[in-house]
Amino acid sequence: MIVLAGGDLVLPGRVLPNASLLIDGARIAAVEPHARIDAAGATIVETPECYIVPGFVDVHVHGVDGHDTLDEGDAVARIASRLPRYGVTAFCPTTVACDPSALRRVLAQVATARAIRPANSARVLPAHIESNFINPEYRGAQPAECLRLPSDTVGRADGTFSTRDILDIIAGARADVGIVTLAPELPGGVELVRALVAAGTRVSLGHSGASLDEAMAAIDAGARHATHLFNRMAPMTHRAPGVAGAVLARDEVAAELICDGYHVHPAMSRIAIASKGVGRVMAITDGTAGSGLPVGSITRLGGRSIRVTEHAVVLDAGTLAGSSLTMDRAFRAIATTFGFSVPDAAMLCSTTPARELGLTGSGVLAEGGFADVVVLDRRFHVVRTFIDGREVYAEKGARGARGARVR
């Protein structure tokens, strides 16, 4: 048994100060309102002046520390091994639009990493495909040559791949595809929403210029997710709310929000969270291989060169190409810049995404739940990360444990 003793436990809607979390194997055994617990043979990890929060769940991350999901080899596993230092205990490997061979390769990596989780690595969840079926006018850093119309299901005269080629790969790897982002206003878009939902896939609205009515039709067809709200969407105005307005208006839809204060202004972030509530918004990074790297670093996104700037990452031409954000920094921004409470930040970074993805027993500190836990200092820096009750990351110089060594 492991006891995290003397920290502030962040529970749904409240903080339990100077308390202890008991971990027995892979599960949380008890939440105790006491700083000192006498448990024979237990490992005691002192956590004074720290917050104990449920592990972060990032549903939209392309890479980290110089690794991109579309790299060859074991890129997904390498990303999984590096995310715990940022407090991430589970994530959806996310792609940009790509050709069939690249999509097949990354889904094979996802399947392998899900079947056998490497030691000291975050849980790999089914992939988030920022798909080929997005609006070219709102593609951002997505490669134009890989975009297709949902209605274009026959072979292409130029011999390149068709919509059907992509859909067949998704169908063949259904268990390893969690989310598909698409633009519903494209020809055949709503029909594709309906077909994917019927097959059990979570459909997200994004990279879209949809009108309010078009977005509402997609939600009526079963779309329940929105990809990086406000970013690469038609601007929301008081007379033309568009897809962003539909997402804010419909409670059925949970919205991703890049919580760096740059992709979305802090004031707009506060408005969105206040409008939908912390139970309907998921903090994401939209992190790339540039996340965790110094400003000025050159790396890649889906094979294209990107450069890390002070606030984000950009293509060679200067186009915004995702973020350099990590989940610990997102948590910090929510609890400081955005002005929300620490329990609210835990909901946005952990509880809501876990619930939306159906991760029963995850995303909350509760007796019987999975012991996916992060220890943060008062500046919201990650001190320790536990997955299944096993310490998978400890900051250099972190205060040691009393009793047996942490497993």
C-alpha cells in the first residue's frame, strides 16, 4: 500500500486539506481527512504543500518532446513514455489529415501500445483522427493535398486515394479509433456523421465553416464533440453564431478548449466555460512535437517542418500549427490566468474528458477508482505521477518516501 500523506486532495467541487490518499495496488483504497495514516508495511509519500489531483486526460495531442504521432517506428509509445512528466495519465494520439498508409501505420501503433502498455508510460486511448474530411478554407496546418469530400467515395481519376480508402481503414481499426473530426457542411458531411455514429465512433465538429443550422443538423445526427472550440471555425457573431454558437447552445456536445490563453483569449475561455459549465468542456493541449522543446526549436507535424515560438508552433510560412502547450501548464492557466478554482481545473483537465470517453473509474479521486494520480506543487508543477498505483514519474529532487520504496 502507498499513502500520499499531508497534501490537499482535490475532490469534485472541493479541496480536502492536509489529508491522505491510500492506494492499494491499482486502485484508490480510501480518501482520508487526516495527514497521518498508520498502515503496517505501507510506503508513506510525504506531500505537504502539494495538491493531489486525478491524472490528466488529453483527448487531443499530436506529440511531445520532439516526437509526432505520424513518425515511423514506435512514435506513439515514445509519446506515451514522455507524457507522465506533464501529469498526463491517459491520452488520445491525434493525427493530422494524411494518406492511407500513414493512417494505417499510426493506428497499428495505437493498437500495439494499447495492448501492451510500456512501463512508466501513459495509457494510450483510441486515436483522435483530425480527418481528411475538413473544410479546406479552415484547414490551418492540415495538408490540403490530403483533404477529401465525404461524398467522394469512388476511385479518383488521378490514381490517388479516395474517401473510401480512408473510411475502410477506419472501419478496419474501429476499436482503435475513438474520435473523428470532420466538417459537417461538406457534401455528404451529415450523412458521414450519421454513419460513423451508428458504427460507434465519437464524431467531433471542427475545422469547419458550418452555419448554425448545418452544425445543428450534425448534432441532431449524433455529433457529440467539438474540436478546439473557436480555433479553425467560422467566427461567431451575434447574427451568425455558426458552429461555435451551436456548440455553446447544445448541452449534448462537449467542447475541447486549448487552454494556453493564446489560441483562445482568456476572456473568451472564461465565457465558454461559464456558458457550458466545467462538466461540458475538456481542456486540451493540441500539443505537437514542439511541446516541451525550447523556443526556436525546429521539429515536425505530420512530416511538415514546424518551429516553436513563444506562444505556439508555426509552419515555415507562419501559419499557426497547433501548440507547444502541456497539460500541467493548461491546469495552471485555468487556475490562475482564467480565474477558476483548483477543483474546476481538475474537472476540465481530468474528470470531464474521462467521463466523455467512458473511462469508468478514472478522472476523479474516489474510493475504488483507478489510482491515476498527479502530485502538483503550489505553482502547479508536476512533482509525481502515478498510474495504476505505480509511480511512473518523479521530479528530480522530489522528497523521498518513508518505509518501503515506491514501486
